Amino acid sequence: MPENTNKLESIQALRGLAAMLVVMFHFRTDLASYFPLASWIFAQGAIGVDLFFMISGFIVYYVTVNESGGLKSSTVFFTKRLCRIVPPYVIATIFIAGNSWDKWYLALHAFTFLPADITQPAPFFGYPRLFVGWSLNYEFVFYSICSFSLIFRKYKYFIITLIISCSVLFPFITHGYGFLLPKINYGYHGYLALITNGMMLEFLAGLIVGYIAINFRLYYSRIVGRAAVSLAALYFTYIALSFGSNPGNGNYDFFSASFFLILTLTSYEYQYGIKAPKLLISIGTLSFSVYLMHPHGLSIARKIIARHYHGLHSGLIAFLLALTLTVLFSLIFYKLFETNLCNLIRNKLIAKCNKQALL
């Protein structure tokens, strides 16, 4: 059976929310120069990354639930995932690669999806040339695990669960660290540093959400469903506004808030349907381009203001200019690279894979 291709409005809306949270988290300093509360309101905007990770886990279940082609399914899945993230990430990084060998080395190293510096605090392990790329390292590892697991056909989700849970929990138990799994740096090198980090559990949580939402009926009435969604949204807002006791990427607050929001929304959509705000849907469609382009928008805006304007409310003007540039860059980047170029590369590679399978 073919994979699911219809886009769920709840997932698209959550993508849009995640992108907005990350953007505002990085833009908050400039806005706070005019609106001081921005530092507090968007201080935990990094939760958008946790939301993205769980969405990725959900989508993997959603698009592979009917896949049973073994090695062929594995090859096609990995090809599609690579074509989805690699070309845009490479191009976005090249834009800021720099003019020295040291800077280009950092840029080229980023394309391996390896941690930039394993001596730095987890879960980031240093930042690549395009700093948001640290999260794509985890995405690459997760997709690699999923691709391998598809070889095992009906046991694919068991294999994914086994690999991730054992990779994260075994070193945690043997080393006897505290509770904050994502903050532990075992000193492991390469992909081992990523696969043993607690952030990987968020992908697994998204996978579990997909299984529950698609296979179980959680609500026995619309009222119950709406109440559950409302409570999850309130809890997510509570954590995002810094009222939690354990914030941070991968930590309990970010994990639980993202989990319940995705679970309640997707389950409701599967049972009763949903009409998400068009703005969130639009941002969700552009979310990957927004994620890659907003550092460029912020950097250019700050440089322009620093060189040409030193008057009142310069921070606010830089913020508004950064938002404008982010929207413009994202629209262009999405059209040229995320869709046209990625689809071209993907179609050629998939055609090649299918041709080889027939030989």
C-alpha cells in the first residue's frame, strides 16, 4: 500500500506554531529593547524545536504505517528524507559560509550532520556554521534509524523503539547520572553523542502519538475532545511562558507540553476533523524555509540598522526588518529550493531507485 500523502491541518498548524516560537525566541532581544516583556514572553521559545522533533516522529509513523516493502521501502524513505533536508540546508549554509578556509571547514563539516564540538554542552554539542543546524543532526540520525528499521517490514516500529530506547537508556543507567537526560554529555564522539542523547526520545514520543491518534478513539464526544485540546493548549502556553520548573530542550516541561498538545490535536482531527487558522497553515507550509532563513534575516537586519540608523527604537526597527526579510527570504527559498530543487532531485533519485529495483 502507498504511504499517506495528505497533509493533516493540525500538524501543519503545529509546524507553523513551532516555527513562530523559534523565530521569536531568536528575535526577542531586539524586540525587548522597545517591549521589555518580550524577553519573558519568548524566553522559552526554544520549545519549538521539541515540537518539531515530535512532529517528525509523528510524520514518520504517518507516512510509513502501510510500508512493507523491505529494502525498497527503506531506500525510498531515506532518499526522500535526505532530499527534504540536505539541499536546503547546504544552500542555506553556503549563504553564510564565509571567506576563509576555517569558516568553510565548519560549513563543510556541518554537511556530515556530525556534532560541531562534542566537548560543548549537550544536547547542542556546539553549533554548526548555520547555528540552527544542530537540530538537523538529530533529524538525520532519526531518519537513518527509521530507514534501517523499514527493512524489517512489520517489525519496523519495534526496531525503531528498541534502537532509540536502548541507545538512550543504557548509557544513562550504566553511568548513573541524574534525571536530565538531554543535558548529559558522556564524551562520546560523532553520531554516538547524538543517538545516546535524551532528545532522541522526543522522536519516539512523536511516533507513539502517531500510533495512538491513528489507531485509537480517545474521545467519546466533541466536547470531551475540545476540552482535552484546550487543557493541552493551556499547559503548553503555561510552559512556554516560563512558568514551568524544568524548561529546556528535551527536559520534562518541554517534552510533556509538546507531547500532550500533539496527541490531543491529532487525535481530535482523526475523529472529528479540524479547521486550523490559515495563517498557521501557511507558516507551517513554509516552516523549514523559515527555520533556515530567519538567522539570515536577523543577521542582515542587525547589520543594516547598526550601519545606517542609531536613533530611537533601533531595536524595534531591527526586529520589524528582520521579520520582513525572513518572510521574503522564506518565500523565495521555499519556491526555488525547498520545492523546485528538492522535488527535482528527489524525483530523479527515486526514478533511479525504481529502475534498479526492476533490473
